[in-house]
Amino acid sequence: MATMSKILSGKNTDAPSIEDLEDQITELRREIASLTKNIAAFGSSKVDDYKSSLDQLASDAVSASLNAFSTAKSEALSLEEGFEDQVRARPLQAIGIAVGVGFLAALLTRR
């Protein structure tokens, strides 16, 4: 009951002073600033992680594209060589096919 009478009379010695409150507010501001810096650093590290993952994904895509292009090129060269071999083996048949395709192309372009 003694504390209640001190509070009611306005003479509570256990209450913090204005300076104590200002010190606590200053400390809270420092902690909030530190927390803000930590959150920013965390976000920055996550951005760096995502960027490196994206760079790796782009590198993998480029590599896969180059491999696919190389495979397609080698298959096209193989088909070309096979076509040349067929033309050399049957030159009259190749000429007949070329004449037939030319005739069909001429018919289609006249319309």
C-alpha cells in the first residue's frame, strides 16, 4: 500500500526519469537502425543468391542451345552427304526428280 500512496501522491521513486526514458528511446532507435541494416544485408544476400542461380540457369540454357545447334548442324551435314551420294549413284533419277519438282513449282506459281 505504501507504493500506491507514492504513486497517488506523485512521489514514486521507482518510476524512470525523463533521462532514462530518453536513453531507452535512443537505444531503441539504435537497435531499429541495426535491425534495418541486417534486414537489408539479408535481402541483398538473397538477391545475390537469386542472381547467381539465374546466371547459372542462363549459362546452362546457352550450353544446351549450343549443343542442340551442333547436333543439328552435324545431322544436316550428314543428310547433305547422303543426298550427294544418292545423286552420284543415280544421276538420271536425280535429274528426273529435279525436272518434276520444277514443273510442279511452275504450275503452282502460274495460278
